[in-house]
Amino acid sequence: MVKLKVIPENTQLAKCCLSSSLGTWWVVWSDEGIVRTTTTNDERFRSIQESNPPDWLKCAWRDFWNGHKVDVVFCAYKKPQPFTMKVYETVYSIPFGSTLTYKEVAYLAGNVRASRAVGTIMRSNPWALFVPCHRVVGSDGSMRGYGGPEGIELKKALLAFERTLRLDN
């Protein structure tokens, strides 16, 4: 289940750059939880002070890269719409190394005709990796729409990494 906390816009934030076998990721957090994950030092967050990650974030990072579900609080400045929240819940529940199509996510979130809306929601997912939008694929299994400069190649690499790790366990 996605644990969501709505935080005020003036909440003090910190950020750090964390390394993985697939490159580096920027994580923005508050004392309440994770605000954003991204592969780039996003323009909106450049003014945020860099800091050492708290222990709970180090643990979540290690858990993800070891193939475990991450149990953290996700923070947002406003509560997502009910369908958006259902999409986040559905995507969060996709097992490590597995995929669902945009249509399957839409169906499981309660609106089988909303596969394009799922794509839009995934495109603006602030918690990439932890709410694993890379596990959502086209109806034919093709890799579609993954943000950041590495885009589709990173999506493929993440899924390959997860499948390899899943087979090793």
C-alpha cells in the first residue's frame, strides 16, 4: 500500500545523489518521507541543500536494489485524485521484475478505458523507482514512455536488472 503524506509547500527539503549499478539518482526528501526521485538534478530542486541521506532512505535504497519492496512514506503537496491514487497503488504492487500493460493498470485501478490516463499519470510520477513506473509497458509488451535523458534504454535496463536479480533469488 502506498503511504502518502500531504505536506505544506514550505516544508524543508533536502536532496542527495545516490549511486546504483544503473547510474545515479537524485532523491529529494523531507522529514516526512520521499518527495521525488529522478535521474537528473531537476531544475525545480537545484536550490535545495544537498545533505547526507537519513538512515531510512539508505535502507529503502538498499532494499530496492536488492529486490525488496520499499516501505516508505511518499510526500506530495496536494492529495492526488482518487483514480491517480489507485494507479499509484496498482503500480506499487507490481512485483519486482514483472510488468503490467497500461490497459491492465487502468483495469486494476477501476477504469479499463483509461490506459492513456495511466500513461499521463506515469509520466508525472514523482517517485520513480519506488512507485515503479518502469514496470508499465505497452499492450504489445513494448517499452513506452520513460522520462529522463536515458528514457527507454533505462527502462529496459531496470527491467533486465530486476529479472536477473529475481532469477538469482
